[in-house]
Amino acid sequence: MLSNKVSEIMTTHLTQAPSAASIFDVMQRMVAQDVGRIMITDDDVPVGIFTEKDVLRRVIHANIDIRKTGINTVMTAPVRAVREETHIIDAFSRMYRGKYRHLLVRGRRGKIIGIVSMRRILNLAVELGQGSSETRTLGEIALNSMVSVDHATMVQQTIALMIEQNCGALIITSGNQPVGIFTERDVLKRVATKELNLARTPIEQVMTAPLMSMPRAALVGDVLAEMYRRDIRNMAVSGDKNDLLGLVAMPEILQYAHAFNIDEQVRRSWQEVAQLLDTEDQYTPG
């Protein structure tokens, strides 16, 4: 249940890289191991974490030599960690508030022993929701405003727009029709490690296509299950005439999962989190 401890769902295999490594080498390692984050260490002591969000905001849009610049100049530091006895719901609320997708887990002696991800919590919510009387649909929840660019737009302009609009994904269109999506994951795998000429490469060459979408009438539980099955963090929402209504991201849709309403302790904790989110400014790490 979501009231259990993070130690029960954390991943103990931690992909690592030394703080002296170059940005390019670290990104290559992330692609090779198919991970969206990597822990940066100094003499085996965690000193930071480097994620796809950092690639977008601190690497691609900066005028730096990724082969000669150390990862310690662009990593997120200090590390964010929760204790192993922290409840899953509390870890989720911390990630939701901070708008990040991973939290390191610290053992009783202070050593980092694992990592918990938003994706793992998504999987848990899907498992808990199976067989439940899910009734809420995509059309009943708030959708992110949809940012889009034409397929001929250059990668450099597209990434600048993502940063300006503070979004992790945008829709690619052709003749006003959606043809694909471009995400932080694409930035890492299809742009950053390829050393492209961003000012001369059209976004259609590096986008993910075709665009996956689900109708507004789809149940939240079914959408979560499809996102987990396809390993995606954003789902396009289509209207009655197959027009796009918006994008829903993993953190936003997770809060509507039936799993958050089947346990009194979780329900109470989430209500407290929701109230806090309504009264405090959001912190968005770089």
C-alpha cells in the first residue's frame, strides 16, 4: 500500500558516475544503461544527481564543451534523499512538490542504499487499482496546457521554447495536425549524445512518432496502466472528434489514481499534501 515504506519499493541498483567524468561520458552511460538519472559520486560518496531535466536546462541550452566540461558543473546538488522508513505517499508528495522524479533513499547509518522513482510509484498505483471500481475519466481532470511547434522548427528553437514554457514535453505538428512528441528523454537520447547542429536540424528528425493518445472518456486507471506499459511519462488526450485537448503528465495523473482513495491513511496524507500545494510556492529545480 502507499502507506508502506519506500524501502519496500526502492531500487537498490544505482547507476553511478564519478564527479570527475565529462558530461558527454555521463550522458553516454545513461543512454547505454537506459536510465533517466545517474548518481554522481566523489570517492564513492554521493555528491549530486544528474537527470534528463539537467540535460535540457543545463547542458543543451548552454554554450559548453560537453567533452571537456566535468559533470560536477551541471549536476543537481546537494542530493535529495529520504530515510528508508519514509512512507511512499510522503516520498511521492515530496517529488510532486519539487517537480522531480527521483529520490535517493538513506539507510539507518546514513548511507545511500537505493532510489525511489515516480515510475515505481506509478506501477504500484496501477497494481493497487486493478479490479477496483475506477470511475474518473481523463475528461474530469485538469490537463496541462499544450505547447506545440511545427515539424520544420529547428531543434534549438524547440528546446528554447521548452525551457521558456517550463515543460518537459511538447507536441509536434504538420499542417496543424499532431505528428509526434518531443520530450526530455528525446533530448538525452536523440540530441545531446549525437552532437547535432541544433540550429540546422529540424525537430521532426528527433521527435518520437507516432503520437500516443487516449480519449477523454478513458478511465484514469487505464491511462496509468498504458503509460506504465509503454514506459512513457506524457499522454496526449483526444476529444470526441480526435482533436487534441492537451497533455497529461505522470505526476499530475497519479494524484487521481484510485489507489490514493482506498486507504484512509493515504487519503488523509494526500489531502494534507494537496492543501500544502495550494498554499505554498512551487520549487522547480534546474
